[in-house]
Amino acid sequence: MKNKKQLPNSIEIEKTVIAILLLNNKILPEIFYIINKKYFFNMKNRFLYENIKKLYFKYKKIDLLSLIDYLNINNKIKFFGGEKYIYKIINKVVDISNINYYINILKKKYILRKLIKISTLTIKKAYKEDIKISSYLYNIEKKIYLLLKDNQNKNFFKLKDIIAKIQKKILKGKRTNKGLLSGFKDLDKVTNGWQKSDLIIIAARPGMGKTSFALSMILNILKEKKSILFYSLEMSSKQLVNKLLSYETNINFYKIKNLIFKDKELPIVHKKMEKIKKYSLYIDDSSSLSILNFKITTRRYLLKYNIKLIIIDYLQLINVSSNKNYKIINREQEISIISKNLKCIAKELKIPIIAISQLSRAVEVRGGDKRPILSDLRESGAIEQDADMVIFIYRANYYYQYNTNKKYETTELIISKHRNGMLKTIKIKFIKKIAKFIN
């Protein structure tokens, strides 16, 4: 009979890490933050680590004798078969400077064990033919997503290390905050591009051109050979591509959609279609999107396609109903959960997320100036708080219908919140014929 393969582990490195913890109290808080107790495969070592942690948080100081005394008082020493096991660990020759190297080995072994467990369960369930494939695949993705999160480094930084990185960039003459440019020059001057980890809200009333603005910007960025992930919860992928084709050909969207072309337009359409095919735009037009599903699919797209920007059209169509951990009281609470999660995902994945948002009817009912303000955001409290930037789209001509014969309409981009910069109103042009925004 063949011997059963043992799960990945390194008992000796586990003991080495414990020995270092007992020899150097100064590093304990940082190590406790980094190490998951499950990194220890051997149950004696795991139990020992847990008790070192408990003892430290109780007395803020720990050594071999205090640990043995603590274990004896609490009748836990018998778990190790006596004190001999602990003395053997402390007598190991260790190199404290290699602690991070040892932790990374334990982490790798732990991840491999988890992966083997997931794979084994996946194979076992796959033999059951009565399973629902879609939910089965979704559950596998969910487990892999959580495993990827486990593999991430904890965000613990020392001030001196951050300063050193900034100094290095300054010495190299690099601009440290250059983000992804939108292609709207005056907007980019104020924002310096969309910044990594930022949540940007672009909001307007229906008819102002929220999706058109997003697509106009997408086209600008795609021409710079950057990859974009677009969650379109309202329009189909075919409709979006037709709009992009309308922008590129300068042919009315209605004609593109219904394939009504003049003979002279056909070569232009074919040429532009070949051009668009080369763009790195990835569209997810699922009609229903939960926060958890968004987390899983986004991470998958990022790993596969090197995505530089995520756009969601629009925020109020995301739901949290598939996540049983959330007990929703009202719609405002649901939007609060969604906006907080979007900000967390942007930060976790270090990528800008642009979420298009609806405005409340307050804009329509108030007299005088129809320019949106922050309180007009639908279910506004949480969105306003979580966003790094809030930009309103405002076309005066939509309300007042003046200069209707002009080819262009002046549009205002009103930056009403900018966590790391100035507030400003920027003017761009709107081409009515094809519903496209330009500089």
C-alpha cells in the first residue's frame, strides 16, 4: 500500500518562529498582526503560538519561564507532554533577522494546504451529477477569492519606509501622483488623472448623459492602450459597442443600431469596426450584480487582463441580497453597504473605480439654479462620505433649451468633492448628433 501524501508543512520552521518570538519581545505586536494561527500545521505548535499571544496581551512581556508558568497554572502543559517540548524549541539555534523569510514559508505552506482542500472538495462534488453548475462554479470562485485574500500581504507600514520610498521617487524626478488620464484635458489638470485606490462618483439626473460621458472617456483611455473593465447593468454590451462605433464614425446611433447606412458610409464603418476590435475593453452586462459577485469577478478580470480602470453603470443597480451576512433595513442602508464595499475594493486592488450614480428628484423640484449639489445624491450620506471624488454632469440646455441649433452644447463637470485636491467646475462640449463629450 502506498503511503498517503502528507499536506505541505515545515514543523522545524514552525518551531524556529516560536523560538524567535520567545527571544525577542519587541517584534511580537508586528508578528501577531501578520501571522494567522493556521499557518502552524502542527497542533502543538499552533496551541503554543496561541498561548504566547494570550500571555503577551495580558502582561506585555514574555519569556520561557513565564510561558511555562502560565501553561502550568492553566493546566495546559500536559498538552505538550511536559516542559521538555518547549525547552527543545528554545534551545534551537535561530537567526532573528530571517523571521520574515520563515513566516513567508509558513504562509506558503498554509495556502497550499487550503488549495489542496478546495481542490479535493471540488473533485468530490464534481462527481455528483445533480449539482447546479452555475452555483457550483460560483462557490469555487468564492473560495479561490478568499484564498487570494489570505495570500495578500497585511497593510502594515512603518513611517520611515514610506518616507524612504517618496524620497527615492523625488530623487529620480518622478511625479508620485500621476494617475490614469481621462482624456479631458482640463479635468486631468485638476485631478492629475484617476488615482489608484480612489472611488470616484459621477452623478447626474436622467438625460444628462452619464453613460455617454463614461463611454466618451473610455474611448479616450482605450486609445492610450489601457485596459478597462465596464460593468453595464443597464445597457447591453451590443448597445455599448454600437455607441462606441457611433462615436468613431460620427454616424447617428439610431442608424448604427438599425444598420441604416449610405454606400459611402459602409467603408468607414468597417474600418472603424476593425479599429475598435483591437481595444482592450471588457464588458460585463449582467443584469443582476451583487457586491460579493463583483469582488470575485473583478479580481478574476484583473489577474487575466491587467485592468487599469473599473467603471460601474450604475451604482444603484448593485445589490447585496445574495450575501446572507447583511440584514438590510432599508434602501439607504443597502447603498451604504455598497459604497463602503466599493471603496474597500478600490483600496484592496489598488485601482480607481468610477461608479455612475443617479440623483434624487430634488434637482427638478427646486426653483432657480438646477446645478446639482452633494445632498442631491440619491441615498446620499454614505456615497458622499465614502467617495474620494464626486463629479456632477450639468447641461443647462437640457432645462432651458437655448441655442438649440448649435452643433455643440456646453457641459459643466462640477467637482463638488475632491478629497485630495481642489473643487472646480470644468467646461467640456457635448455633440448632440452622436451624444458624445469632447474637450
